[in-house]
Amino acid sequence: MSFIESVRARAVWDSRGCPTVEAEVRLDSGARGLAIAPAGASTGAGEARELRDGGERLKGLGVDRAVRAVNEVLGPCLQGMDITDQVGIDAAMCSADGTADKSRLGANAITAVSLACLWAASRQAGLPLWRHLSGTNEVRLPLPQIQIFGGGAHAKGSVDVQDFLAVPHGAKSFAQSLEWVAEVYHAAGKALSAQGKSLGVADEGGFWPQFGSNEGAIEALVKAIEAAGLRPGRDVSIALDLASTQYFAEGFYHWRSENRRFDKDQLLQLYTRWVQDYPIVSMEDGFAEDDIEGMQAMTHALGHKLQIIGDDFFVTNAPRIAERAGQGACNAVLIKPNQVGTVSETRQALETCRARGLGSIVSARSGETEDVSIVHLAVGWGVAQLKVGSFARSERMAKWNEGLRIEEDLGRALPYPHPHLFAWQHSS
Ligand code: PGA
Ligand code: ZN
């Protein structure tokens, strides 16, 4: 057995140039674990709360208080604990915090420490993290959802839909899926430049286009797949993250870029037409975080042929997943560790999905770093899909590249992608 000797934190910088928390856990054996908390921009109201300093400095985003929470409270609290007891470690941090939303010590502090403990345990075991998590279970690489165009809160002034993603489900390996998406990404960039519509890249590395409409971005994505020599719907399909909480107000969905407003029925009609007209396999947060009725209607109408993901709608919270999915809302769940704040609660969210036949997708945040923990969680826990943003910028590429290393380590590859990729495929 190996025990926690010390837990320290430091402020480091994320992909938006904002401070975030890195935790470093040392064991009595000398083994060490390091992890960095990510940060969202289009965050759900139900997420565990980050602790930020407030005030003038760094637009209030400083993390000195969160760093102190680790050094002065969480570290002493965890000292001497068995590193293999992740559930006990996470529970001790939750009770030290004492709030329902982790706001006292901060979900950023707690997430970083929880993940750093997991890394330390895998180092102690002498195993890669994914293998430490999988045990003897056979695992394979997840299918990526990769952003080609970014909008919404990640590209202010662009289109309203947040992510237009490529899903290379026809690929026969993780490596091939990345190569295909690289071709699509570069084809999309070339077309935008030729049309004089490129404005650089959005927060997650997708192109920040000047499209006249949201549907225009979908059309451009279909063309980019074709230009890459791939078959839309056969080799590569489309996923959308509507992140609709961002433009929901007083019962209506407002698209600023098109000066349009929809009620629930109109929005569902539009989605239904899009699903008919384009090779869309997955839609996330199509209705707002508390629009249960909207999500139920969408799942009822389209859930037999489409992955309907809740992100802000579920916030990786197991009881909320059980309750809302039990009411017929969504057939898949986005899994983001920092939405709930600990590894064990993230695992509980995943178990809840499995018990209910819901699909799951491990996901990064829009503010990321070189931390690759989520790739190991996805592989080690046998999650079929992974979403980490686009195919540019090293905080994204670090994750894709880590997946390539793991695929190589796995050696004998299992069939790819997972045979039961989308939850709606098992029930039909
Ligand atoms: P966020 O966006 O990290 O800004 O919340 C990611 C997503 O909505 O999936
Ligand atoms: Zn989302």
C-alpha cells in the first residue's frame, strides 16, 4: 500500500491565457501524480463551481484562493490516505468542502487533486493510467467527434450553433479516423480562405467562419467532407453541439446571426428537417438546460435515429441523469469530470448511463491545457466516443496524439469503432 505524503497546487495557464489549477500529489513511495483542471465558457448552471479570486486582477479569474484551498485544506486532509482508495479520497474532499456545489474549496481545486491522485495511483501501480483503469478488461480507442467550425460562446459574432463536428465512423482505427478528419479540416480551411470567409480559429481550434447562417456551416462541412475525398454519411458524418442554453430566453430560442426566433415546436421542426437533409448522427444540447419538455419532444421524435446528447442538461451529475433520462429526455450523456468535480462522481455518472442504456461521450472543455487525463478515462473506462475540440492547437492535439500512443500500446486492435457506438442503435 502507498500513502499520500503531500498535495500541493500551483497556478498555471490554460489555452485561453487564463489561470487554472495544477495539483501535484506525492506518495510515500516517491511516485507522483500531476493534473490540471480545465475550464468551460458555455457552462451549465448545474455544474460544480470553480473558485476564482474575483476583483480587478486577471478579470477576476485568478486562482490563488483555489491554490490555497489545496495547500492549506485539501492537502492536510488527504495526507496519509491510501492512494488506491479513490472513492474515499474524493469523499474526504467533498466533506472538507461541505457544499453541494463544491463552491467553498472550488471544483477547479478538487478536480485537479482528484485527477492527480488517480495519476499517482497508476504510477504507483507501474501502469499507464488507461490500463490502471481498465484492469483486465479489453479496451479500444474511442471514436472522436472533432470540431471543424466553432461558433456560439467560443466565437462571439459568428454563428449561434457552438460546434460543427466531424464524426469519422467509417474509419477502421483511431489513427485513420484522425487522418480523415485532418483531410476534412484542411479542406474546410482551404474553402474558407478561397471564399475570403476565414477569421482564424475559435476557442477550441475550429475555423471561425463568417457564414451567413447556421445551416450554411452545415453545408460547408458536407462540402469539406466531399472535398477530402470521403463520403458524407458513410465515412464521415456530422455532429452538432447546439449549446442552446446560450440563446434561450423567455421561452424562445434566439439566433442572433440570422435574426430569427423559434419556439420549441419550430426548433424541433428545423432539427427534423436538418436530420433529413444532412448526414447528422448526433445533436447535443438541442434544447436548453432546463427545457425538459423540449428535450423529451426531441428524443421522442428523433431519438430512434439520432444520438441526442445532454451536456449542460445533465452536467455529469448521476442523480440528474437518472431523473431526466428516466423522463425520456436524451439518449446519451456528455461526460466532463470538472462539471461534477471528482473522478468517482464522474464514474458514477458513467455507471448511471450504462445502467440505463444511455450512450456516453467523454469530453474536454473549451479552456484546456496539455493535460491528457480525459483520453485515459475514455479508453480505460471503455467509453465509445471522445470529444476534445478541433484538430489544431496543442491543447487539443495533445489529446489526439495521446490516443495514438495508446492505440500503438494496445497492439492487437479490437474492431473499431465500438460495435454499439450509438445508444439508439441498441434499441432499434
Ligand atoms: P464549454 O464547451 O467547455 O465552454 O462548456 C464545451 C461544450 O459545450 O461541449
Ligand atoms: Zn456542449
